[in-house]
Amino acid sequence: MINPDHARLKMVEEQLVPRGITDSRVLEAMRKVPRHLFLEEALADRAYDDSALPIGEKQTISQPYIVALMTQALALRETDRVLEIGTGSGYQTAILAELAERVYSIERVKSLALQARERLDRMGYRNVAIRIGDGTYGWGNAAPFDAILVAAGSPSVPPLLVEQLREGGRLVIPVGDRHVQRLQVGVKQGGQLVVSDLGDCVFVPFIGAFAWNADAC
Ligand code: SAH
């Protein structure tokens, strides 16, 4: 394997900067977090490829560019409290934890949540809470959040997530059918989301009470 630290800097310069990731705090976090440690060993040498990769349980770690784009869209401040849905490998969680005060992350697959918990603990992230469950309900008793990131493709925006976002807060979510979605970023104004579109994307399905039905996936 080529030196992972070198590969990571190259990833930032070749995949993120030319595509318009300009937020210096996001670039710094992407240079810092060791993505190869969020994959099984056999895949570690592909960690800095320009693609999503399997993490088991039919789930994937998102492409680095998509992680950076979604994070940049949230315009996080150091004092923010963030809700993430779809912990997966915990990689995106670590990026958020670098940039915000506290991250609340929900994952429906227990084995993934436990692995992510262990990794993040080992790496010393002390500002992350992980819960196993259906993230379409949000995390009511930790609300309101300054920002919400959904890392799975949804047919629509679950209403409880909008409710749990503070006025002026931002929510990023892939919305579409099971195979392709548009990445949407919404700002809550007057209780409603004002949405803009960041382009096409492909995510695993968001499965839960206010998204897709598990049987059909
Ligand atoms: N950010 C993660 C992406 C993981 S893929 C990473 O980069 O590793 C999306 C994750 O969303 C999967 O792990 C999947 O199990 C989870 N997921 C799907 N529906 C969910 C739901 N309703 N609540 C919580 N997690 C969900």
C-alpha cells in the first residue's frame, strides 16, 4: 500500500479542490481523518479512490467527494450540534466531529453501529453519541439541531427531521427513487425548508417508518 497519509493529501488535491470544495475547514478535516482505518483491511489500499466502497451488510462508505460536498453544504460552526443519520463506517461521523461541537449519529444496523463506535473511541473522538435505531424519527430528546445530514437515499424529507432542525439550520439529504437521487440542501425558514439542489447522487436506501419499506429493499 502506498503511504496512506500521502494518498489522503493527493485525494484532497485531485478529487475535492478541482470540483469546488473550497471550505478550508472541510478540506483540513478531509486531510486529517484516516479514511483507510474505516475499512476492512482487504480494502484499505482503495480507501483514497474516487469511489464509494463496501462496508458489509450491503452498505457502503460514501465517495470522498460526496462526504466533502455534504459537509460543506452544512456550513458548520465549532459550536454546532449535528444529527447524522446512517453512521455506517463512522467516517462521515469523524469528519463532522472535527468540525462541530457534538455529533449525534443514528444507525439501524447494529453491527455497523458497534464497529463505528469502537473505531471512533479508538481514534479519540469524545464528542460523538451513537444510537442504534430508525433515524427517520430523528433524535427527539437531543433536538433542536443546528444541522442534519442524512447519508441514505430517501423518497422525501421525513417531517420529524424538519421539526428537529432549528430555525436557520441546514439539512442535507439525497431525495429520489431507490436507484438515483438528487442531493438536496434545505435551510429552515419560517418553519419550512427552502431547498436547493446539488446534483445527482447514488445512495443506499433510507429504510424506516418515514422512508422506504425494508421488505422492498
Ligand atoms: N456515512 C456512512 C454512509 C453509510 S451508508 C459512511 O460513509 O460510512 C448509509 C447507512 O445508512 C447504512 O449504514 C444504513 O444501514 C443506514 N441507514 C439506512 N436507513 C437508516 C435509518 N432509517 N436509520 C439509521 N440508519 C439508516
